[in-house]
Amino acid sequence: MAALALSRPVAVVGTGTMGQGIAQVAVAAGHPVRLYDAAPGRAREAVDGVAARLGRLVEKGRLTAGERDAAVGRLTAVGDLSGLADCGLVVEAVLEDAPVKRDLFAALEKHVADDCLLATNTSSLSVTEIAGALRVPGRFVGLHFFNPAPLMPLVEVVSGFATDPGAADLAHATALAWGKTPVRCSDTPGFVVNRVARPFYAEALRVTEERVADPATVDAVLRESGGFRMGPFELTDLIGQDVNEAVTRSVWEAFFHDPKFTPSLVQHRLVQAGRLGRKSGQGWFPYGPGAAKPSPRTEAPCRAPAEITVTGDLGPASALPGLLREAGVAVRAADPAAGQAAGQHTDGAGPGSDGYAGAGEDGWSADDAPWGWIGLPGGTRLLPVDGMSSEARGGPSIAFDLALDYRACTRVALAPSATADEADVSAAVGLFQKAGKEVSVIGDAPGMIVARTVVQLVDFALDAAARGVATEEDIDTAMKLGVNYPAGPGEWARRLGGAWVFAVLDQLNTEYPGGRYAPSRALSRYAAASGTGR
Ligand SMILES: NC(=O)c1ccc[n+]([C@@H]2O[C@H](COP(=O)([O-])OP(=O)(O)OC[C@H]3O[C@@H](n4cnc5c(N)ncnc54)[C@H](O)[C@@H]3O)[C@@H](O)[C@H]2O)c1
């Protein structure tokens, strides 16, 4: 499908933050662009605003003065909707209110031709609902740009119930021609990004509510271990707690209060208190003159044990024994049958491969540590996070959290059980420090911080894909470009294995009954197709 011809004018209705950004994108691509806003004088101001931003691009050497002048020459402010009659595409970016948008499109249809593509930039309303008032609803799509539109590559192309495939194709091809990376999705609450991203905020809020770790530590662990560009607390302070909470609420309401999307009481209280984030000078963290951001909990240097014994393959942390060996720790592999050390660790016993973790002398079984463990000198087991709290597991243990890449990560979180030997906690801290990591010791929480977030993101993504919201590939693209995730949920699932993701989420579901962590059918199928995991 060809993109909209550059000769066809594009209209932008509503010339606030998003409208101006979208107008800049369309005019830079080469279209004549007409701007309309209900507030008198605002469209004219928007033309000046776009011209000024194009001017800054000239200063930065990204645009020539000639290109800027030509683009500014293609921008026109119009005083009423009749000035949009010759447009081939109208992108609406007025305030987020369904009746206002419906009335606007009903009025617009009286002026534009029947082949004019109509698009809304809504971020949370139903495209189907807005199109409900139209005479020709087949030409209506969602064209969801991200802020700032000239810089953010992602555009969600949303098909409502009535959208003709040809209209979605034209919108997709046009966004592509404008230099964007469009992904197609169906009309679902939150579309792709705002639907799939909910657990990123929700899990951090829950961990903090349960006093497992403070916000600065949660942020640091997700950044430095999980590989996320920003932690959820600093990010929502930037977005605005009110804005983030409103999105969460609207998605939850649109899903008829599905427990998977339940908003957070603590975030609600923050909003009620007026602690909206950077814009109000205080959110999770203080801002303004002299304000210092709290530091994450970071352990003081500890001594690493000279030797450790590894039983099993450690699942997603299978690179760890090699790393520790490189750091100078003697790593021995246990003989599962004899329950004692038996020479160097050899790779190969992956999840799903064998029965290495048979019941040991201390009564531990494969169910207590399905992905193996590191034996510490005092008898405490150091194991990769698996969704079980240390309390539920019983026996002295220390869980360590998931990292996107154990080699590259700079921080690891540890959760000791109440019964863990104190000297072994120091030894575990020292072990990771010896491998060059900062360590945060946190409370005993099933799924810790990174793992619980990632398994929920994977589940939400697979569920969305199974329901036809978007392809797995487009969901990965959307999460990487829309919210800067270091890997898409599909990529994470392939890395971790469906069986591991399922097992961790299933365990969380046992620890927190109520539906929030119930694995989706899509994840069960994915796990079944990728092996049993033990
Ligand atoms: N700001 C964001 O980060 C962001 C990101 C993606 C999508 N969106 C969506 O884009 C839309 C616009 O958001 P914004 O942040 O640019 O808002 P904004 O408040 O900056 O601008 C809205 C503009 O619409 C005008 N307007 C209001 N009613 C109108 C009408 N009936 N006809 C013509 N103009 C009208 C207002 O005068 C104002 O200039 C919303 O639907 C929002 O959900 C916003």
C-alpha cells in the first residue's frame, strides 16, 4: 500500500503539545499542513511554535535553512473546519474526552471528502467508540504518536471494529513514509504499550507497599540488574503520578476491573497528597533546589568465600558459575547423587534436563530449588529467584534476583530468609561483589523485583498477542521504542524459556491468590511448547 501522496494536505486538529509535534512530523515529511484549534489564535501560535522548532534543527545542523523555509511555507493556520476540505488525512489531537472527539469528527465529516482518512491520537479512549458517530466509519483509525512526536519513533496504528483494512494500511504506510516505526494493533484498552506496560509500575508499587525495598532501591535494581533505562518510580515522577494513575485506572475500568490491572492504593494516596512528581516538586522523590535523590540500599564490602559448590544449572543464571570462576572463586559442581562436590562445574544440565536436584541430606527436594543452587560455607543455599518466598520454601536460603545479563549487570538484589546464617548472607554479598556487582539486600518477596516484573510483562504480552491485539514481534518493537525496554517481552521469553516464566508466575499465583498472577492460557501454551522446565 502506498503512503498518502505528499501533495495531499494533512490537517492537525488540536494544536497543543501533541498536535504541534505531529504537524512538525507531517510538514517535515513534505506535506502541506493545515492547523486548526478551537481556542482563538492557538493555531497561529502553533505555526510559530513549529517554525521555531524547525529553526532549532537548522542551528543543530539537522536541517538546511532552505528546507526550514520550505516547510514553514507549507504550514497554514485555518480559522474553521471548512479550511480543511482538501485534506487527505486529518489527525485529531484535541483534549482526551470522547464526546468532544465524537462531536468534532461528526462536524469534520461535513467538510472533508469521503476518501479523507480520519485519525485520532487518543491514548486511552476507544477508537471504536469515537468512530461510532461517523457516517463513513471505515476510514477511521487510531494514530497514536508518543511524546515528543518528532523524536519518538513509535506510532500505534489502531483498527477499531469498523476500520477498513485499507484505511489501516494507508495509515501504516504513511507513518512509515514519515520516518516512524508503526505497529498495528486492535482497539484494546491501552493499545499495545499502555496495556502491556502496566506490570512495570504495578509490581514496583506492590513490592514497595509490602516494604520489601524502598523506591530508590527498586529503581536501581530494575535499572542496573533488569536493564531498564529508568526505574518505575523515577519514571512515573517524570510522567506525573496523576497521569500514570489515570492511565492505570482507565485500562482497569475498560477491562471491567480485571484483577490483573488493579491500580495501586499507595499511588492513589500519593496523587491525593498532590505529590505528582517533578512538576509538583515532590513525588516518590523530592525535586527542586537542594533536593537530593535518595540512594539505593547498597551493601558495604564483604568477603567472598574462597570456594563454592554449585548444584544444578541455575536456570537463567547459568552464566554465574563461570563469572565467579573468572573472578577467582573456586567453583565446584556437586554430584547430585552423592550430595557432595565433584570437580569442576560442567554446563549442560539445563532446566528440563535431569533430576540433579534430588532430595538432599537436609531434606531439600527439586521442588524447593528447581533450578539448582550455590552452597555457601555455613550451609545456606543461594538460589536463583523462582517465585517462591524463602518463607514458603523453608530452610535457610538466599534468593538472588533475575538479571537481564548477569555478566553486564552492575547490581544484584538478594533476599535472605529469616533463618539464613548471617555469615552466609555476608558471603553471598561478597560473592557478587567479587564479580564486580553492587548488592542490595531486600526483604523476602516471592519473585523479588526484576523476575516478578518480567514474568508479568511476558504474560501480558503473550496474552495480548493471543487475543490478536498485535503480533508478538510488533509488541516487542512497541515496548522497545515506546517505553525503551532493553528487550521486548517476547525476546525475554525466548531467553528465559517459557517453562521458567510459567513456573515463576504460577508460584506467584500460589503465593498471592486472587487472579493477578494467574498465568494466561497463552503462557501455558507457550510453556508447554517449550518443554516442562524441570
Ligand atoms: N501529551 C501526551 O504525552 C500525549 C501522548 C499521546 C497522545 N496524547 C493524546 O493527544 C491528545 C492531545 O493531547 P495534548 O497533550 O496535546 O493536549 P493539549 O492540552 O496540549 O492540547 C489540546 C489542544 O486541543 C484544543 N482543543 C480542545 N478541544 C478542541 C476542539 N473541540 N476542537 C479543536 N481543538 C480543540 C485545545 O485548545 C488545545 O490546544 C489527547 O487525546 C491525548 O490523550 C497525548
